[in-house]
Amino acid sequence: MLIVGLGNPGPTYVHNRHNIGFMVINELIKRFDARKLPSSPFKGELFKFSEHFLLKPLTYMNLSGESIQAVKNFYKIEQVIVIHDDLDLPFGTLRFKFGGGHGGHNGLKSADEKISREYMRVRMGIGKPEHKGEVASYVLSDFNESEQKHLGMWISHTCDAVEFLLQNSLEDTSSKFAIKKFQLE
């Protein structure tokens, strides 16, 4: 299975809301003691543990599909999980689905164009800005102080869900790990 975390490369974006996928992948790398593979043909950081792959595309969000497609095709991987931020869900929400639209998310749009919509999605709610015109600056800003207090627990819970998903169905994973409403202190 190929597990992809969406985000943007570089120190400027490390703690941004848009990089929650990278944050989860970083934790999974530690958790599974995944080994780094050569990444030159894949336009991303690629890691492997047991028979599974972890990918952080380094193409920037809008071109994430190029990296996903390269790894998927080279290793002939059938199943893909994409972990991403979701503006349509409140902060701390965790949802799972197979396929569907991209909802304006440029990373998903790129993945859809390159590998089709037939992949599992781990949707991590980051909330919305007050005004629609602030979306770009909102997703490229860091989590606020209140959100940061809960980030570690949320990322760990998401890693537990991904680990469970490797051996179980998406439906069972959703039943056990979905967070429908999250209360900030």
C-alpha cells in the first residue's frame, strides 16, 4: 500500500495547516522505523516499512499527483491512501472515505488527474477562515496556540487509524477512529 501525506516542502511550510499530511507521515516514519529509499525519480521523499510505502511529494501541493503517480506506477501499487487537510471539516475532525471529488483542494485535484479518484482518503479537518478570500493565507498559516495543544494527540490518533487500516477495511477504520466533533479547550 502507498500512504501519501500531502503538504509543501521546505522550512517555511513545516507547521502550516496545509502540511498536516506531512506531519502524519513524519510520525509514521518514526513509528514504523521506515527506511528511506532513493527519491530522485519520484519527486518526493519515499520510505518503506514491511511491504508498505510512505510518501511526501516534494512537488508542492498543486503537483502532488506527479509524485504519487511515479511511485504507484514504478512499484505497481494498487491501493493508495492520501492523508490531507480539509477546510470543510472543523479542526480536529477525522473522516475517511473512498473516492469522491477534490472539493477545491489542489493536492487532491492533482492526484485525481494523475491516478483517478479511486483511492482512500484520510480527511483531517482544519476549519475555515472567516472570509472566503482568506483561504490561501489560512491554509498556509500555522496552527494557532489552542490547536497546537491538541495537534500531537490528533496526529497520533490518525497514525493509529492508518496502522489499523493496513489490516482492516475502510468502513471498520472509520467506525473505530472517526472523530466527528472535536472540542478545543
